[in-house]
Amino acid sequence: MITNTGVEELRQVLAELYDLDAEQARTMPSGFYNNDELLQLEKEHVFRQQWACVGHAGEIPENGDYFTTELVDEQL
């Protein structure tokens, strides 16, 4: 179990998982899902650097209607 690890250690684990055969596949350790440092890197290098679909025209039934959402701590 990996908890409270740094990003570099998580990257090493990911590299090891990447090299496994399909028969050895498994989920990533919990550190990938609850590491604040990794989350901040993802926000900066994934969500703030690329276009992200946050809705579909079908979600807006009438002219003038709208919806709001949040992405990377920003109201949209």
C-alpha cells in the first residue's frame, strides 16, 4: 500500500506497472488517487493545458438556457 508518497515515487511505480504483461495487469496503488501533490500536477499539466468537454448542446433544451459546472476549482 502506498500512501503519502512523493510524485517521483509514484512515477516509478507507474513505470513498473506499464512494463507488466496484460495478464499481470492490476489497478494503480491508492497513492495515485489521494496524493495532493500529484493532483496539483494533474490540474496544471492536464486540465489547465488542454481543452476539456464539460457539457453537450443536448443538455441545454431551450435558447437562452444554460448550465454551470466547475473544473479545476473554477466556476464555468
